[in-house]
Amino acid sequence: MRTLPATARAYLLCVGFTAVLCAAPALRSGRAAPWGTVVALAALYALCERLARRPPMGRTGAGAFFPVLLAAAFLLPPPLAGLVAVPGALASPVERSPARVRRLWHAARLSIAVHAASHVFALGAHRTVTAPDFPYVLLPAAAAALAFSVVSALLDGGILVTAERSSPRTAWRAPLLGSLAPHLVHGLAGLMMAVLWHSTYGPVAALLVLLPMYISCWVLAQYHRERAAHQATIRALVQAVDIKDRYTRGHSERVGRASVLIARELGMDGDRLEALRFAGILHDVGKLGVPTRLLRKNGPLTPQERRVIELHPEYGHEMVRGIGFLDEARAAILHHHERLDGSGYPYGLSGHHIPLFARVVAVADAFDAMTSTRSYRRGRPVAAAVEELRRCAGTQFDPLMVGALARALDRHGWHPAVTADAAGAAGAAGAVGDVPDDLSGNVPSGALPGVLPGVLPGALRAVSPASQGVGTRAPEDSPRRPFPGPRGGTR
């Protein structure tokens, strides 16, 4: 408790005191109160919380049994309904310390939310829910579930504002929007429990409502486990690339983030958005198939060495061919070095023959290459990088993608401190970037050993006419580069 800011401690005390005030009238209810229903629902919720938080559900199961709390709001007076949440909240496992404070906070928050839901329901429905009343209590039940969601989100947002100094808009908007639909579903399930509780079949029938809730919770847990396995696979591949080519640490993660910014501007969401993020993160995974001596070579590349390096999109595509969940991302990994005018590689595709994901990743890749700082030069300002992308739009980049990135940056800004792992944060400041300041195509004389712009990811591949001689190393991400490639086109 002492580690929390003073404002957070005061806020927690106020919430706890409010919860006590809400529950205080229950002590004056006497024997006439339905204490049997209170004890039964409280024990049921505590048991469900323990089961939901155990493997294989873990944190995924948290909150899956709110229908029990909402059933209490429909069946009991507000002071008694608020008590139902307390035992389960106090007995639930806590992953972070201080555990005691977190349990008390969880109990107080839920108690107040259930108390509010019960008050709202009491305004529009009879205190006892019976089967004939079922169609008429849908509206007050929905209002009660909405009250539960709003109060819970407001209390959660308050602790973020006071303890973590989050902005009120961020702290309250995201929890409310994310929980509104699930809580409305929980409200319907809780209403079904309440109706069955007072039916001729008794409380045992109400337990049948929890069976599909448990099954859905289990299915959701399996989905999250599979998703976590996917994330671990992606992370391992990205870290392997970072280890092999230490000068680009964090680049893949930033390209993934820039790709998502573009995709959202284009109206993508759901699985396609996730696949595009994977495409940006894994676009350079083929560098694992390139000899390390070439990636870290200090000096000019020979034409043969350049041809080997330019195979990395094909290497990457072969490496991820069997990973089914990548979907469209595989095409982006293979074609992110294609150019709109057909002078790119590996296949010289042009225009809309280049896959959509590849055109997105090409712009994101080039943007990060220009704005990243390397050991021998500082990254370009965001505005300068966007202007360069616009200059090359129509010949090298898809203008639609460039415009989408520009709009996204105007709206959200750019925060380049994204690295592939926690350890990479220290090295990110001087790690990534592929475009010399003057875009002349010449590597600065102060470049450190292993700095190889010709093999690092990016789409702005160019050398100036002065640096087109055989053996001269051309930065892969410079826009001006009529370099003759081995397949007869410019590369």
C-alpha cells in the first residue's frame, strides 16, 4: 500500500468506504432477509472464480461468471446483492503484489457494481422474478447489466488515473467499450438464472445456465493459448533475426506497428489486421538464410554477394510456408521488395500485381528505415521521411499506402522506441536505419564494421549514378538506385 501514490491510496480508501456503506443496511435486515440465497450465490461465485482461474483457463476465465453476480442483482435487495461478490473476490488468486490490497480492491469494486445494478433493476422490475414476468424484465435487466458495466469501468479507470497517471479518456473509454457487450450477454444469462431459480425446478436448474458459460470460457482459453503459441513462434523468429543482424534490432517490430497504422487507415480489422502485423514483423525473417559473414561484412559487396542477399525474401517465404496462421502475410514476406514500376525483386512484379500486404509493408519498411538512427547518422525527421515517400509514390510505392501512413501519423504520431525484446531497448537508439542522410548511396566513412545498408530491410533501394560501379555497396533503402540486377531489371 505504501508503494502506491498518495492519490491512489486515497482513492482506494474512498472506494472501500463506499462499499462498506452500501453493505451496511444488510446488517439490519435480520432473519427476514433471504440469507440462504445470499450464501448459496456467494459460495457458487467463489467456486466458479476458483475454477475459472485455474489451468488451463488462467486469467482468461476471470469475469466469465459475472452472470452469478447479475443473478444476485435480480434476486436480492441491493445491500445483500453486493455481499455476494465479496467471498469470491477475496479468495481469487492474485498474480501481482500487493495481493491483499488487490483482493480488497477487487471485492469493493464488484460489490459496488452489483449494488448499483440491483438498484437499477429494482426501479423497473418487481423484486421477485418469476417465469410469467420474463418477457417484461428484459429491459430493466439490460439496464442493470449496463449499470454494472459502467460502474465497474469507472472504478477501474479511476485507479488507472490515480495510480498510473493515465489520461481520463484513455483510462475510462477502453475498459467501458471493451466490457459493454460481454456484460450485456452476462446480464441475459443472469436473468435466465434468476428466472430458473424461482421456477418449479428450483436453484439446481439455475446451475444449468453456467454450463454453457463454462464451455465458452474453456473454448476462449484454448483460443488464447493457441494465440500465445503463435506469438511465441513469431517472437522466436524475430529474436533470431535480431541476434544474427544486431544492427537492425527492433526494426521488425516497428515495421509491424507502421503496417498496422496503414492497415487501420485502409479499414482493415480483425484477422487481416493481425496477419498484416505478422507480415511486418517477419518481413526480413529470410535473413536467417543469408550467411552471417555477408550480413556483417565491412566493405563493398560483390555482385555475387548482392545476388545472395537479394534471395532473402524467397528464403523467408520458404521458411514460413508451413505456418498456416500467417495467411496473407506469406505473400508480403516474398514480395515486399517489389516496386510499383516493376524494377523490384524477386520477380519484378508491377502495379496491382504486387500483393496488397506487400505494398503496405514496403511503405512501412522504408519509413522506419529512414526515421531510424544508426551508429553513423541520425534518423530523418518523420516529416522528411513522409515527404520522401510521397516523392517516390507512383514509381516505387503505392500512393494509397503512402497517403494512409501520412494520415495515420498525423493522427497518432510515431513512437519509434519499439524493440523485439526487452533487452533490445538499450540498443535501439543506435541500431536501425538504412538510408544515409544525403541519399547519395555512399556509406559514410565512419560506418562501423558490420553496417551493411545493402542487406538490411527496406524498400528505398538506390545508389546515385556516381556509385554504380561494380563492387560499390548501395544502400538498399535509398530511393534513387538504377542498379542493374542479375535478372535483367533494376534491383
